[in-house]
Amino acid sequence: MRFANTAVVIAVLVSLTLPCASAIAADPHSENYNYPLAQTAAEDKFIEIADKSCNLAMKNGFVMTEAGYSTIFPAQPKGATPSRLAQPGAFVTLDATGKNVIRYYDYVPSLCEPTDLNRQVPLLKAGMKTTEHRLTKLTSTKFAWFSHHGSSDLNKTIFNLSKGLITGWSLWNGSTFKIQYGPLSQEQQATYDQISGH
């Protein structure tokens, strides 16, 4: 009987010192990645590059070009979030002749999408797919980023990198963009101020 009691005591002590199965279960963020959105080390590194690119663009302003159009985004106020870039008046678009055209982008420019999604992670309830994404490394300077854009589908954006920054991207609909980081030239700033009324 004494042996049986000893066995019970040992079993209880072992159960107290070992973590339960749920605690051992894999945590997608057990690697302590720098960005909550990241699920792998590769994603963490890519989001770091995207975040650096977005912050630089917002701090200094940037010009986004695509097939015959140039869109000027001025430097953003300190503390502004990427969603501000999608607001009316946050940019002006010129055609190839320099004429102002109404071309409304109601979404955050792609180079800031990972940063914007990363900010949303702590705000979402479990099971929500708003920040669902996937990353595929194509080459050392080209990545395919899959994310939602108003539907249940994961749409592909191809990002091009150079010297640790995003230099351009191609969307699933065939649109291709390049970015010129600021500071804006005096002419670019004056054009934005004149057209936007700032």
C-alpha cells in the first residue's frame, strides 16, 4: 500500500512540473517575431522591408507612377497611419501631359499594405480573415504577396526590391507601379499644393 501511495505522489509531482498539451501546442508567434502579422522568419523580414519602405515614403513623400500617370503623395504629418494615404486630397494624379486627372485610389498603396495589416492584427477577433496572407519568395529581389482586396480571394501582388526597399509592384489585375521616394522636388510639391488647395 505504501508503494501505491508513493506512486500516486510521484505521478502528481510529474503532472505539476510538465506543461499541459495545450501549452506545448505550436504558437505561430513563438519565435517572437518583430511583427505580429508575421508567421515565419521570411515573412518577418519581408514585412520589415515593407514597413521601412512605407515609413520612408510617408515621412518624405513619394511619387507613384503607372502606365501614363504619376501620383504625388506629399510627406505625411508625424503619427499619421497608412490609411491616410487612401483619403481624398491625400494625393494628386497627373497624366503624361502633366494635366490633373481624377483618379481616385480608395486603397492604401501596396507598399504600405503589410504595415497597415500589421497594425490591424491586435484589433481583430479570432477567426477573422482580414489579415490572412501568404508570401512566396521568387528571387532575392522579388516576392509574391497574397492578400484580400474586398473579396474572399487572396490576390497576388509582385513586389520588387532593391537596396532594402520596395521599388515597385505589379497587381493581380495587370497594373504595374514604380515608386520614387521623396523628398519631393519643389515643382512636385508646388503642383500638389496648387491642385489640392493646400
